[in-house]
Amino acid sequence: DTAVSQTPKYLVTQMGNDKSIKCEQNLGHDTMYWYKQDSKKFLKIMFSYNNKELIINETVPNRFSPKSPDKAHLNLHINSLELGDSAVYFCASSQVAGNQPQHFGDGTRLSIL
Amino acid sequence: GENVEQHPSTLSVQEGDSAVIKCTYSDSASNYFPWYKQELGKGPQLIIDIRSNVGEKKDQRIAVTLNKTAKHFSLHITETQPEDSAVYFCAASKGTTDSWGKFQFGAGTQVVVTP
């Protein structure tokens, strides 16, 4: 059983489109995260939700909107996609919000044409 | 905010040799230091972590050391094998209410183990 699963694995789309990435965790964790990994492999936190409540919101364009319908799911919607949005987006979860191991999904590779 | 520097950016080792990756952090309030391994096309996987009340931790061929005074921590892999080839990331976080355990990652080290 996959602990943290993301869909889709690959997303190729045109500039200006709107797209969503979905994430689900079956670990029973309270906290979920979205990270962006750029072409140089640098990992940067974007958002974090704890029990459906937004707790971390880094300096991210407001074209990015996370939504957590329940504590096992965290989705990321991106409006008006730009070339600079091309990256790998990782979802992660941890038991609680704090100094706990984070478990990552296998990523969604977003390519903007 | 926290800044984590990781060196080297690439590391080539012969199979059977040891590999060492070093990280330095800036915020003395950081107290949790995980290490992640990322294989091609996969997400980062936790391989070992250490908390600030411990100076060293070992798990089979991997070990992590922490020097709080100097604010640096290191990953040691002994008897390297080709399957150790991957990108390794260090991270630091502090468990304060305002930070919510936010991880600051290093820039990663590409390790290549040649047979």
C-alpha cells in the first residue's frame, strides 16, 4: 500500500491553463505539506495543513491555492500557469505538525509548454 | 530565518569506501535534523534523523553526528554500495509554535558509487 500517493504523476499543459494535483495519505497523519522541487533539485516548502487548517503559507503566488477537504487529502490548484511553474511538486505528511519525520509521495512533474 | 548549507554538491566514491556529507545550519533554535535519500523519479525517503539532545546516531551502515556548538551535522555512509547512489538532502527544523516544524532543506548532494 502506498503511504502518500499523488496524481497525476506527469502533467504537461499550456501556459495560461488551470490545473490541479491531488494527494492522499493513508498513514492517519494529521499534517500534510506541499513542496516544490526546482530543476536544481532544491526543495522548498509551499504550504502545510494541520487537521484541515492552513498553518504554513510561504511566499507563494496567489495563483496557487491548496485545499484540504479532510486530513487525509490535500490538493493543489494552480491558476494561469506560467513557464516558471515547471517543477516537480511533492506532497508529504507527518504525524503531527512539529519535529516529526515527513513522508513524501513520488511527486508530480509539471511541464508548461 | 533558518539557512542550511550542504557540501559537497557531488561526491564520487568507489564501492566499499566511505562517504561523508556535511551540513551547517544558522538558527541555534533548530533541534531536529533529518536526512533524506532521493532516487531518480522518486520522492525523498527518510534514512536517519537526530535530535539535539543526542550527539550521534547509527543505523547499520549509516550514521549521523551533530555538533550543536559549531552548528553542523554530518551523514556518514560506510561500505558504500552501488544502490547508495542517489541525491541526499539534510534538513533542519525547530519545534516552536511559530515554525510548526517547518523543514529547511540543504541543496542536496549527488552521490555516485562506482563498482
